[in-house]
Amino acid sequence: MFNSKTCNIMASTAFSLAKAIVAVHSKQERFQSILLGPSVSDSRGIRICSSIKQVEKQSQKRQANCKLVMMMTMENKTFRNKPRILCIHSFRTSAAIFQKMIERWPVTVLEKLQLHFLDGPFLARGKSDVELLFDPPYYEWYQSSEDFKVYEDFEECVAYIEEYMLKYGPFDGLLGFSQGAFITAAVPGMQAQGVAFTKVPKIRFLILISGAKFGGYKFGQPKLAGSAYSSPIDCPSLHIIGEKDFMKPGGIDLLGSFVDPVVIHHPKGHIIPRLDDISLKTMLSFIEKMELRPSL
């Protein structure tokens, strides 16, 4: 990293090299200068740097450039590249299907994000609701009873996701739809309680589509996520809720668990909606705030 001492050394070195050119210009040896540019013969040194005053001006300019680089380096601690997001699909679909649906969003949104799509750890154990629309294979993250009170394989699911995050992360945020949103919504709370996802950096934000919370509305909760909502979740979150979605009551209930949730409402059901002008504005505003949010 550049600092003021480094800048002064670089300027001083450039000045000394220029004097060396003047002193030995009669020799025919060649040398390479990192600061002054490509390899030149000493006999041409005076023609390149005709006077010490000229080099002094160049050195001052280089020192100013060093300070600019320092300022840019400091700014980069806050202004980051595109946020990296891990995307968790819905029940009995797949990473490829989720990607196709998300790619319907405007380019103005997609170009701001680095999206990574992950298949669930288990092959579907029953019929998929998307069989007429998308080809298999289909995956699921965990299993539950018909009344959503008893859960199986949730611990294995969490371990599987965390292992992927360790290998391919770090990830800034999570994006989940339906069953995927149940999981992602619980991650910040499980991290805060120290029960899961402790080997990876804290998640900086969430985007939740048709989500709900374990233990809320009509849902039970896996043991591992039992304390995920014991305290308000102080993690920026964007919630996308459909007016005709059967999961809407659960989505409204989930809002109360977050400190400052941002909400996009759409008129349709349990789908990944296209973004109208108002929704697009809300989405872009949320993403831009996350781009400016310092790393934890």
C-alpha cells in the first residue's frame, strides 16, 4: 500500500537516478528504471532528462499521483466491486431454473450483481410443481411434514451451504425464493447466536422472495434455527411479497423480525415477479446502498 513515506522515497529515487544519468552519460551501458520508464542508454540520458529542474517537476508530479492512489485505496475500503450473492432456489427446482427466472429482471439490476446459483443437497423426493415448465433434475434443501411442524435434514442442509460458502466465498449477501428464502432469512440470526455459519463472514444483506420465518405464522422450526429470531435482525433486507401469494401472511410476519426491512409489493402470486418502474427503483436503491456499505 502507498503511504507518504513511500511517495517521498519514490520521488527522491527518481531525482537521484536523473543525476546518475547526467554523471555517467558518456558510458554506453544500459539500465532499466522502474520509475523513469523503459531501458535507455546513458548516452541518451541528457536528451531524455535535459535538466535536473525538469526531473524535479516530474518527481513532484509523481508524488502527487502517489497521494491520489492513497486516497483511492482508502476509498476502496468502502466503495466495493459488485456485491457477490449466493442464490438459494425454491423447493424441488434447481440452480439452473432459479437462474433462468432471475435473469428476467432488468439488465440494470443484473449488471450490478455477481450472482452464484447453488443446487440443493437432496434430489427431489416427490413431484415438482414446475415439471411442465422446466426439465429435471430437481432438488430440495430439507424435508418437512405436511403441516410444516417437523423438519428433517436441516442440519445437513446448513452444513452443505456453509461448506460451499467456505470454498467459493466470501459472499456479501443471500438471495432466496420460497424454501430458499426460509433458509436465507434465518442465516443472520443463526450467525448472531453462534449456532451456524460461524466459519464464514457475516452476511451483509438479504433479498427474500416469498419468504417466511421458522416458528412464525403456521410454521414450526428446526432445532438449529430455534433461536434465529430471538432478537431483532439488524441486517439490511429486501422483501418481495405477492398480493396473491399463499405465503403472504408469512412474509408479513417475517418483516417484524428485521430492524429496517425494505419491501417490494407485486400483484401476483407465488412467483419471482418482473419488476415494474416502482419496484425497479426500490431494488436499485437497495443495491446501491449495499455497494456503499463497509465490509464487516
